[in-house]
Amino acid sequence: MNPLLLCALLALPQAPAPQAPPSEAAYRMETKPLTWAKPIPMDLSCAGILVSSLTFEQSKAEPSFFDFTGAPERAVRAFVKVTNTSRAVRWVAMGVVVEGQDGRAISAVTTGKKRPKLHPGETDVIELRFTLLKEEVLKGAAFKFILEPRAE
């Protein structure tokens, strides 16, 4: 090709490249103050999954049958109410990070490898159990909630 012709073609104004429509993020995160035994309204939505509330609960400290030290065991859990508002089956991955007064992470819990499966229109309450640093979770001031739905 003639170098002069190539320069002339390159100098012509070019149409802007077509822009892809903005896609929804693959995950959502929200930070809220932590309260015990009361539903915390969330209203968090991502890819057809709606999280409407989260409740932190703790059980009474009772001695465990398998614990030979006799130290009482306390169960600390988060209950998350989720609804699939899409037309497809979704798997829900989520996590909760409890933070102290200074903003540092105290403990965390996730759904792990076994993600709950929600059919279209289905609502479920998913239980997340804190297994590490249970006594420290009780001192939490705030929490971060992360939601990552996956399509079938």
C-alpha cells in the first residue's frame, strides 16, 4: 500500500468505538452497625438476588458434651433472608466480616463451598455459623456483608 494513502486514511476522523452497556457488578458489599437479636434491614440486590434482612444471634453458654475442660460453648450465628427475584436458578455465595470499634476485622464467616441454591421466586433464610473467635464477635461494633450470586 502506498505510504501516502496510508497516512491519509489514518488522518481521517474515526467513529468512536461502540460502548458496551454498563453491566451489573458481580458482587455487592455493604457496611452497617452490628446489633444483636434484631433483624437489620439490608435491601441489597445483585444479579436477581435480594437480601432483605440479617439477624445476629447468640445462644446461651452451655458445657459441650465433647469438651473435657468443662468450659461453656456459645453458638454465634447470622441469619440472612434472601429471595431470588430472577427467572433463573441462582447459587448464593455470601460472607460476613465483623469489625471492632477500631475498624479492624475480628472474625469472618462465609457460605463456603456449599452454596445455597435458590429457584426463581424462592425465599430462604440462610444460617452462617461463626466458628472462630466466638467470644470476640460479641464485642463487634459493625459488620461488612458481601453478596456474590452465580447463575446456573
